[in-house]
Amino acid sequence: MSTYELIRDTLQSLNIPVSINENVDKNAVSFIIIIPLYDGFDVFADNKPSIEVSEVELSIYSKGNYLKLVKDISVLLIDAGFTITNRRYLEYEKDTKLHHYIIDVAMEFSY
């Protein structure tokens, strides 16, 4: 299962649209766009990869209480085994009236 599928499945209980690298319905109250950041083999033994690390950015957009949404997302991701490497508020988009918050996450896969 890919990192994207794991994230989508992990966040399914929130009932908000999750997309990969594309815009979703801008009329939605909240939505998440997954943006790839890094895929690499970080640990080697005998010239073979032992661990693959995948990092993605979750761009969270919300017209409502983004703080509760970010907390709920963080808890779900941590419980699913993801590592949160960064969280930050980016901006309030006046034209769309959406708060934009970013959570960077990483997941390790063993070979």
C-alpha cells in the first residue's frame, strides 16, 4: 500500500475530501491535498536498501475551526504510525475564506 493510500485510509473517518496533487471542490468546508516531498532509501546494508522513507506535505484547507481539524488529523496520523516532522499555519486566503495549514509527515517502510 502506498503512503497516499495509507493517509487517505487513515483520514477517512473525518469525512473530508483528500486528493493527491490536485485541487478538490473549492466549495467544500474543508479538504486536504497531499503533496509528495521525498522518497528515498535512507538505510543500506550490503548495497541493498533496508528502509525506504516517504515524506509528504498535507495542505489542509478549512473554512471552519482549523485547530480542531489539525488536532484530529495529527492524532489519527500518529496512531497510524506516521511521524509528524513539521506543522505550521501558512495563511488565511481572503478570496476563498480558507485557512491554510500544513502538516509534514514521514513514514518508514522496511524491506
